[in-house]
Amino acid sequence: MIMATVCLAAIKIGGIILGLSPLNTLLISSTITVIYSMLGGFKGVVYTDFFQFILAMSVTIWSAFYFIGLPEIQSLSNLFSHPNVINKLDLIPDINDREVFITIFVLPLAVQWWSVWYPGAEPGGGGYIAQRMLSAKDENNAIWATLLFNFAHYAIRPWPWIIIALASLIIYPDLTSINEAFPEINQKFLKNDLAYPAMMTLLPKGVIGLMVASLVAAFMSTISSHLNWGSSYIVHDFYSRFINSNSTDSKKVFIGRISTLVLMFLSACFALVLNNALQAFQILLQIGAGTGLLFILRWFWYRINAYSEITGMIVSFILAVYLQLIHPSLGFEPLEQDIQFLISVFITTIAWVSVSLLTRPSNINTLKDFYIKIQPGGKGWNKIKAQIDEKKIEKKVFWTIPRGITCMMISVFAIYGSLFSLGFFIYGKNLQAIILLTLTILAFFSLWKYLKN
């Protein structure tokens, strides 16, 4: 599903900038990505991701400056004072706009952060971020690399995109203007998210080539990571465990390559069903709704097992497909996004908690080994702790969970402080920017000292 949303972006870009049909776009981009993902493995993903991120960010930042200088805009102050833009600059959405205020502001702060699995920001940890952490040479590098990823992802990357998006409100104020500029575009994909590739066509020749290369790089980077991640699950967690436990390394590599091809094919097919980025994002949130708490509580409650996680993923996926696609197609009045989200969280949570209580826990020896190694603490593990010889449990000076939560809170402040301090500088509010930047630097310093001790 994640790869399908990325493929949808490729369809939009290929249609606007290159004049390609959706099918041709997917055939070309998918074939190239699958080939180097199958041959390069994880090391190939790491090298290409590193280069592609630098290329993509460099060209995007340059493009943001270029669009600010267009005759229709000319400066940042003109951009921020334009009638099409001025009402889009508030940090907190208008409370009178129920859908935006509830869905974009209230739910993420109150429910979404702990209840939803979302790639790269999984509550309680998950395979997506673990893939990167486990590839680091030691624990210290894994921690700081993860922090660097969050800094680059949340603090640096958004602002060039935000500026280009705001500029597009002036150049292409509505869908009609985009349709007039690109009459050959497939009407199914004529949505607001076409504004970004439409803006790219205004770049000077040569720079358009670099921008297309950066967008292709972003596509290939994300897809190759997911292909490698998904095929590793299929090979190690499914094929080697349940089908052929004695398989050779060469056989595993072969199965990994076949699964890479199949995953890409299925993703491309599903991308053709989607219409726009907002729809895809909402489906992603729906798919992960209710599973976040599961991934957090598995560290604190021994009863959560593989059946719990499988139930959570299946139920949330079925609900997402039904509420987003099937329910409206049956002629029912579409539910508000916040209502859909809360329904998914509630039903999915009830489902996996029930399965946890009705099924047997994981193997007792596995649970004991886990407790001895991790010492998760909390009353949810008391039954397992009571069955372990105290001599086998290494005495720790303090319980590590409160320390970890403290580091998490400091990190959240540091990352979002970076994001908003940069935003204040861009908005020309230098005093607020300097104050927030100072607090952000103190947060990073506190985190460094805390982890060092």
C-alpha cells in the first residue's frame, strides 16, 4: 500500500512533466527500480538512498528559490501576503473548519500518535525503522542515525515543499487552471496534488532534467527500501520458517528476488486504483489505525503474541478498504474522515485485545529469554518474572523505560523546534525564530548529555 502511494506520485509526475500514460510510467519506473533492488540488496539501497537524498534536496531547495523569484511572486513577503496564500499560513487550523481542525490538528495530537502505525514513525518501534537501526555498526550509531533521519525528514525536508506548494496557489489557483495548462492529462488523476509537478514544468531547461532526476530518485529510494524490507519479511519470517527451514542461501536470495518482483507488480496494480495523494494518505492512516497501541503494549504485556499483531493488521486493513472504497461505492453516504478513523481504532483495538486473551501466549522460554535480556518491567510481565531464577536477571541501577521516555520527549521538542524555528526565519519573524532555535539547541545538547551518561 505504501509503495502504491509512491507509484501514484510517479503517475502524476510522468503524466504532467513527461506526457506519459499511467501504465507507461509504471512500466519504466518499476522495471528500473526492481532490477537494481534485486541485484544490489540492502547495501545497494543504502548507497543509492544517500546519493538520491542529496540530489533531491539540493534541486528542491534551488527550485523553491526560483519560484519565489517568478514575476507573479517576486519575493517571500509577496508570497505570504497574497490573497490566495494568506489564509493558508496559520499553524493552528481554523476551529470553524471542522474537518481540517479535527482531522489535521486534534486527532493527531490526541489519538493518532499512539494509535496509528505509520512507516518511519511506528509507535513502539517496528520493522520499517528497525531495518535501518539494525544495519548500523553499533547501538550508538543506530540511535544517532535515527535522530538524524527524523531531523532531515521533519525539520529540513518540508519547507522547500511548503514554499513551492504555496507558490502553486498563485500560479495554478484551481484545478481548472491546471486542466487548461495540461489538457491531455487523464481526468481521473486531475486532483490538487498535480500542482507540484505542474510547477516543475516552469523551471528552466536543464533544471527540469535535474528535478525529474531528483523526483525519480525519490521514487526509486522509497520503492527500493520497501522492496528490500518486504522481501526480507517474506524470506526470513515466512519462507524460511514455515515452508523450507533448510533452504540454502542461494535459494533464499532467489525467493527474495521473486518476492521483490511480485511486490512491485501488486503495488503498481493498486496504484492504478487510487486517485490522489490525500486519498492515499487517508487509506494509509486507516490501515494503521488501532495497531499503534498494540506495538507499544507488546513491550509491557506478555500476552501480546504473533496472532495479536496479525489480527490487528488484517482487521485494520479490511476496515480501511471498506470505509474508504467499498462503503461509498455501495451508495452509502461517506463518513467523515475523523469518524472513520475512530471507528477503525476502536474495532481494531477490540479485535487484537480479544485475540490476545483468547490465544496462548508465546513460548514460555522465549518470553523468559526476552525478559532476561530486555527487562521491560511493569506489572504486565510479573507472571513471567515470577518463573525466572533471580540469579539470571542482571540487576540494573534503574529502570530504563522512564529514561527512554524522557529522551523521546526531548527529541520530539528538538525536532519540532528545528522545524518551527526554520519556519519563523522564513516567515521573517526573527525574534521568535532565535528564541526557538536557542531552546532547540539546548534540547539537542541535553539529549547528548543525557545519552552520554
